[in-house]
Amino acid sequence: MSEAASTHVALAKITRNSATARMAKDGDLLPSLAPLLHAWLPRQRWFAGKGRPVTGFSLVSATEMLPLDGTAGPGLLHLLVRAEQPARQGRPAEDCYQLLLGARTSLPPLLAGALIGRVDRGPLAGRAVYDALHDPRLADLLLERLRRPGSLGSLRFERTAAIPAGLAPRVLDAEQSNSSLVYGDAYILKIFRRVFPGTNPDLELPLALSGEGCERVPAPVAWFEAPGPEPLTLGVLQPFLHGARDGWQLALGALAAGRDFLTEARALGRATAEVHTALAAALPTPALRGTQTRQLVAEMTRRLEAAAEAVPALVPYVPGLRAAFEAVTDLGVRGSGWTQQRVHGDLHLGQTLRSPDGFWSLIDFEGEPARPLPERRMPAPTVRDVAGMLRSFDYAARSHRPWNPEWAARCRAAYCEGYAQESGSDPRGEPELLRAHETDKAVYEVLYEARHRPDWLPVPMAAIQRLAQSAAA
């Protein structure tokens, strides 16, 4: 029997017996894994608590997806684990992480790089534990579970369409805050590593767009979650756009070749407007007025002050940047209002894909991972997404030597023109609101670059200088 076939047989056995609770009830499981997780978890790119020690772990749930039945393995164990760390801003830090662990008595050489460690006690004693996504047999089992909806222990699997079997899996190496598996160049499964109560926007919004017939976003084919009053979205399977290239690489290629990017930027503006129009039709569109406007400006100002405290280079520009926010308050006082709706939330060139025929798609709708999930699910003016894309053109131009600010300015204009052609509303027609959101985004970039990529700090600082001068003019 082939390994894929034996995986399917094992899965059928799990489905019949529902034997998933044994390890969750075993109090030795997490203590036996904790020494390995202490060393391994902080090294992962998707671990959000870098720079602070992990002081302990607590088990949220454990599900045997492929039982450890006394054979050489492999077994597959799904865990939700809270990592306890020192408090930040007076609040306890306990991020919840999703782990898919393989266990074998002997690890094949091909899986050596996925090793987490060997367990010396507890229910996994004597076994090598490793990141299961790198094991083709276990990755195949995960797809098989998505093909056959239903519950398994603390997990629930859903799908909207038939999924073929036997698609070879491979791990994508470029992920940061999540992990992804590609199956046969037909589907991509995003595994959310840091999970929160509430439906993830990367499932919620593509489902809503699919219901509106919007083809700019790959529609979810299947997903799995930990059910409850506020379910935890754990993974989403979508069509894989084989042969598509992301907008960031395309823009850098155009710069390197000395070409403009106007046709692409204009088409991307139209694609963004299509998505916004469909989201507005699918989900509520509350007004932004009075108290809500003041609250929006207060939050932007708070983020500015916190960033200036952390990055002294920002301090001289604070008055001009604050003026950009206050201009929105002034308009609100005079009776101006805007429409809010669900938006992408973290739109930039790297969140777009262009197919060989020139068709643009938008991906990764989970918003800025550093922000709390309820905040990422809140409605916002559509210029928030527009501002993110305008900043991305600036980043692309600054990434090229010599810096080409005119290239960025032309792209920004073409993008807004394309957006206006599709939506009937030019985002530059509300300059105060657009400038405030672009300022807020640049402030976020300054803080991020200062903490993670100091060499890139001049990129957002150039925008900060421009935006502060523009607001003060």
C-alpha cells in the first residue's frame, strides 16, 4: 500500500473512532514538550513575542489527527498553545499559537531540518517531534481532512466545493506571520500560526466577496477552525494562482529596467475599486461622523505620540503630522462625514498578484497582524487601503538606486485614476482624509523600521517630512 493510501486509511479510522481526546487529557503532554518549545518557538519567523522570554506554556486544546498507535509513525498532533511572556503595557502577554507536530521514532534525513527535538518523557517519550507541515504524508492527511468536512476532536472542517485527492504538497518558504502549503499548484492552504477568537478576515472577507461574484480575490474552497462562541480560524484553502507574480517584484523589475509602471498601476487601482465596491455591497457601511471622527483622530494621534517616544527622529515632525490629523477633525466639526466599510486593511504591492494575462488579484485579507483582531475587523474609510498602496509605490521607488521619486509620483497618480475610473470617486477628492491615513501609515512604518530594519528608516522618514510640510502649508 502506498504512503498516501495508508494515510487515507488512517484518516478513515480516526473518523470512525473519533479517538482524539486521549492526549488532551494527558497532563504530561505539555510539560514533556515545553523544554523543546522553549528553544524552538522563539526562533520561528511567525513568533510574535520576539525580544521577550517565554515564561511558560498552557494547553488550549490537543487533537490527535493521526494516532500514535505504537508503530514507528508518523503521528500527527494538533495543538493550540498559549505562550506566556512578561506583561507589556500593563497587560499579560499570552499569545495563542497553532502547532502541527509530527512524531516518529526515527526521523528520515529529508525531515532533519524540521526537527524540534526528541522527547524524553510523557506520551511522546522516545519520539522525534518535528514541524509536520514539512512531512508530505502528514501534509497530505491535512488536505484529506479538508476534502471530507466534519468534526475531529476540537477541530471542525468545512468546504464549499469538491477537492481532488492526491495533490503533491510543498511548503512555501516566503511566509512571515503564517505558514502555507501549496498542493499540486492547484490550491494554497494558509495556516494561521498566531490565532485569535473571532473569524479571521482572511476567511470572512473572501467569502463575502465570493458571494458578490467578485473574482478579484480567490474564493475559499475549504477551511478549518476551533469552534466555540468565538471560533478560532486555523486555516483557509484557496485556489493557487499559478504563474502569477506579486506586484512588489513586478514594480522592482520595472524600475530596474527603466520602465514606467503606469498601465499596471492604473489596472491595480481599478481592481482595488472593484473589491471595495463588492465589500460595500456585501457588508454594512456605517457613517463616519462626529464622535467616530474624533475617535479616529484620537487613535491616530495616540499612535503618533507613542512612535515619537520610541523613535526620537520623529519628534521634530510631530506638530506638522498632528496638523494632518486635526484637519480631519475640523472637517467633522463643520459637518463633513464619510462612509466606512470593510477594507483590506494592509494593502500594498506585496498583497497583489498579476496573472500572465494582466489580471490583478488581491490576497491576504487578515490586516496588520500586530493589531488586535477586533480592530482589524472594524469598518474604515476606503482611503485607508488607498493610502497603503500609495506608500507602497514610494517604498518601491526608494528601494531602487538611484531613488526615483518621479516614478513613484506617476504611479500614485495612475493608481488613483484607475480607482476613480472604476468607482466614480477619486480618492484624491478627499485630500485631508487621504493625507491623514497616509500619515498614519507612515508613522507605523517608522516604528516598524526602527525596530526591525533600521537601514530602511530613511524610506518612511522621507514621507514623514513631506507629509508634515504638506499639512502645515
